[in-house]
Amino acid sequence: MGLHPAARVRLFWGLQVRVPSRRAAHAVLALATAPAVWAFNCPVVIKQAEELIKKAETKVTADTRGLVDDAKKMVAEAKAHHENAKTKRDHADAVRKAKVASALAEEAITLQSP
């Protein structure tokens, strides 16, 4: 016995989901596309990276100086991508660079811990 066409939803990354109704199908699609909307919160991600860098700067050691400097450089690049963004791709680049900056700052913080 086959399912009604609305009962099957193929998500954009190839995953196929069975849903009981058309309303549920719309809910699945809405949830599947939500991460794309969240991904372009450039100012929020950049702010988080800046806060982590400030925390990492409190106890800079010779081992962590390079990480902190690289994180600052990545945040500056993320801000530039965000300010000059013309497409979603530009915003995605800004978010990616801000996340890399956060990772570098977190690594510096971890290395500073005894």
C-alpha cells in the first residue's frame, strides 16, 4: 500500500521522512529549513567570539598569544564579510570566520588553565 504524496517529504539533503498528514509535512519542512535562518545571525556569533577573545586575553601566555592574535584577525574578517555582505554566502562566510575565532579563543582559554 502506497503513501499519499504529501505523506512523504524529501528533505534537501536527501533524507526522506514519512509524515502522517500535510500539516505535519509542512512542520517538517519548516524545521528542516530553520538552521538556514539561524546561520545568518552574524552579529550574534561575532559578539560571542569577541567575548571569548576578551576572556582569553585575561591570562595570555607565550603559548596562547598566537591563538588570541589569530582569533582577533578572524573576527575582523568576519566583521568585514558581514558589513560588505551582498549574498547569503557572504553572511555564511562571516558566521564561519566568527566560529573559527571562537574556537581559537576557546583553545587559548583551555591552554591557559592549569
